[in-house]
Amino acid sequence: MKKIPFNKPSFTGLELEYIKSSVLSGKISGDGLYTKKCHDLMERVFGAKKVLLTTSCTHSLELASILIDLKEGDEVIAPSYTFVSTVNSFMLRGAKPVFVDIRLDTKNIDESLIEEKITSKTKAIVPVHYAGVSCNMDKINDIAKKHNLYVVEDAAQGVNAMYKNNFLGTIGTFGCYSFHETKNFICGEGGALVINDERFIERAEIVREKGTNRSKFFRGEIDKYTWVDIGSSYLPSDVLAAFLYAQLENMDKINSIRKNIFDRYYKGLHDLEKEGKIQLPVIPHDCVSNYHMFYIMLENEIQRNDLINHLKQQGITSVFHYVPLHSSPMGLQLGFKEGDLPVTENISRRLLRLPFYNDMTEEEQDYVIDSIGSFLRGKVLLSKELAS
Ligand SMILES: *Cc1c(COP(=O)(O)O)cnc(C)c1O
């Protein structure tokens, strides 16, 4: 039987060469030769004021939460349909998450529901660009401006995607990228903080370097570095940056491979959508996706789970996410409850992510498409029928 994994890290072929060169450079700690190359490339391509590599997107979010001086009891507005780090990073600084429901079409935070959640304690909005498709950033930035809030884009899935003429991550006060093995451009574990407001650049360098002014020291601006602020160790080894550089250099190539995979799924599953059996992803006209993932929406949870099992029997791994943060064990402990966010809960029960990796062959994709088709057109028995 064919085996189709859900995800597989893909390589551009230059990773080992760059890692070797980083090792031979004699400096493999943070902010070496390849870290600088990654910073320069992203600042140039994305038109960002400042980009700093970090050890993960989670850590970029933590760095941002330190920079905005969150205090105990401050509130941060975020979707519940997201990965835990979107809110954990702010809770570590004492903030309280305030969840907003999502839109049925993009699965992004519903911008029309944000304003009613703002209180005198609200400090920031954290939009998550789900699947590499942008939130309505014009509206979100307008709300933030009106209420004097920071915007921290969780662009973990949105590297190299665009909203109107801007790259995701460069639109809010800060942007946070992930280079985790499951994302589009990878180095195993890694991330970056994009700083779009110059006032934060100097302090960001300090917080990222354990609260010291070592970055200034390396640039020769001071002759001794010392402790000047709170901070942590958020910079990755240059060996990882070398791996990442091999990926970033090939961003457009990787993007076009992923576009082909996305388009093939879309075309192959379009008839099922016309027959009313599934819904396909929606990309608003002012967004350019980076094709981070492909998902389909089923009718209900039972059908979705039956399809997962059917695909598994065909050797295909498909997965669903997220258990909404508000109805997770931690969310319930915080006082949220099932029923708080109807669209989030509905989507979470019906969404299914299909296998997606750069090396996926057309044959593999067609096998997935055919397996979904035969299941939904009633050519296989459902679990209920099998049991009876
Ligand atoms: C992957 C992901 C993260 C975490 O990224 P890491 O680099 O693994 O810390 C955060 N938010 C979202 C939306 C993600 O998809």
C-alpha cells in the first residue's frame, strides 16, 4: 500500500554546504555570518525595517510581549482557533487572553467582532494569518490606532505571503515568523521577529541578548557590554541560520512548488465542492497566499473523522486542528466555556488538512484526491454501517 505522510521536511540541496561553511567560519554561536545573511535577505525582500532571527516563533511572540511592557492583568485580543503560542507567550508576562471568533471564509479573526472586546486593559491585538492568508489588516490597524493598541502579527504560517502590497509580518507593530520543520521555509526550530516601529529596535536587540547590550559591543559602538534590561536567550546558532539561508534563498522556487500543489488539490476537488459535498479554502482578492496548507471543510465532525479513518486505511495521513484554545483544558481552567465562540467550534469540528509537502508527486496527490472522492461519493462504507 502507498504511504503518504502528512508532512515531510524538504531541502533545497544547499543546506549542508552552508552548514559546513558556517562551521568552518569559526563562529557558530548567534549573530554570525549566516544570521546576518538571513537578516539582510528578509529586510530586503520583505521591505522590513528590522528582522532578528530567534529560536522560534513562540520566542518571537515572547520577545514582542516583553517589548510592549505587558503588565499583570493587561488584556490581549486573539483568535481561539490557533496554536497555543499565540496566547501563551503573552500570558507568561501576566496578560489575560480575550478571544474573538473567526470568519467562516478565511478562518481568520473576525475583524468586525474585535472592537466590542476592547476594554481599558486591552494592550494588543494578535491577528493570526491562518494558512498563509492575511487577516483584514486595514481594519485591524484602524481599530488599533483608534484605541492606541499594539498589533503583533502571528505570521508563523504567513512568511512570504502578502496583504495588498505588503508582506505579512511587516504590517503591524511587530511580526512573528516560524521556521519550524512544518512551515514553508524551515530550519528545524527557528523564527524571526520583524520590528516595524524603529522605537523598539534597540531594546529588541538587548532583550534578545539576555538583557545585555552585546549587539552594540559587536558593532564596536561600546567597548564593554553589560546588563541593561530584562531579557533571555532568543538567538539561534549560526549553524541553523546557515540551514535557513539555503531555504530563504529559494523562497520563490519553494512558493511556486507549493502553489502547484495547492492548485492541483483545488482543481481535483472542485467537482466535490460543486456537488455540495465539501468546501474549499477561500483566498480574498487582496491577499496573496504562500500556500502554507490545503484544507477541506466537511459536513460535520462524524463525517470528518470517518474520512480521516478512511484515508488512514488507504495509507494517507490527514490531520485536523485546532482544539480551540477557549475549550481546551487550559481554556476551561481560565473560565472560558464551550459555546463561547460558535464559528470557531464549528470550523474546528469540520476542517481537515491534507498531506502537503514540497516533494509531493502528482501521483501521490491524485491518489489522495481519488480517495476523498470515492469516500464522499458513497463508494465506501462509513464506520456506522461497518459496525452494524
Ligand atoms: C507554528 C505556529 C506557531 C509556533 O511556531 P514555533 O516556531 O514552533 O514556535 C505559532 N503560531 C502559529 C499560528 C503557528 O502555526
